[in-house]
Amino acid sequence: MAYTFPELKHKTLAEVREIAKGLTPQVQGYTQMNKDHLIDAICKQLNIDMHVHHQVKGIDKAAVKAKIREWQKKRDEALASRDRARLRVALDHIHSFKHQLRKAMV
């Protein structure tokens, strides 16, 4: 059976040890390992990606990132000119666009 990292992470230690029992020659000492080390060993043996990759749904990610870069340039200009009002506006816009991206992640 093919497992994913989040599936393994949500299993109990006993369930993860049962999976490792089936991989006994490759995963040595599974009975002595804690859950995190055991999941790492299983993922290495089964070539499972250990990072969760999020996808942005419902918005145009490239357009939002372009707006962020635009506001970052304005932020840098405000820093160079020491204009705190423009700096605050730029930081607020950057924050709202990043929040919008994180909210759209699945």
C-alpha cells in the first residue's frame, strides 16, 4: 500500500511500527525508534516526500506575487526616503497580499 507523509504522521506509534515490521530488512531497529525517527526511516525506504506541498486555488498566484514584488519596491523606496507613512502603507499591502495567498492554499 502506498502511504503519504501526512497519513503516516496521523497514525499511532503502534500502527507505524506495524508498517515498519513489513520493511524489516530495510528498517533496522524499528522497535527502539520513536515515532518521528521511524517515520523518517520509512519515508526514506519508500521514497515518500516528507514535505507537504500546498497549492493555491481560486486566485491567480502569479498576479498576486507580482503585486507583492511591486509593493516591496515601494517599501524599499519608503525606507530609503525615511517616509514612515508610505512604509506603513506598503507593509500593510504586502501583509494583505501574503494573507490572501495563505488563505487560498489547499
